[in-house]
Amino acid sequence: MQTNTIQTAKLVDANGLLEALFDETSRPSLRWLRQMQAQRKIPYVKIGHLVRFNVEEVQNALNETCTVRTRKH
């Protein structure tokens, strides 16, 4: 018997996302988050007029787009 597992992720609002990803002393502004959203550098879900974020997906996207990797000589 095969069972289908549905992976559910908790969606959070913009403030919840910033709280989940950054500590208070290094937290960027809400404006920065909205710019990242507008540039499509982070994934988001729109439900009507509400915008929500999956914390894990955003973390992965930030690791890909915002991490500076050094060149190997």
C-alpha cells in the first residue's frame, strides 16, 4: 500500500519572516524584504491581497542569491 505524504509548510507574513531568519541586531528592514520580493529574489505566495512566505524556501533562495563565494585559485 502506497501512502501519499503531503509536506505542509507554515506560511508567515513579512514581519514573521524577518523574525524567523534574523536576530534582532542584524535584522534588515521591511523595505529591504519588499525590494527582494519585487525583484523576485525570494519566493512568496499571494492569497488574495495577502503575501505570505515559506521560511525554508526563502532561506534557500537567500543562500543561492545573496551568498558571496570566494574564487578558488
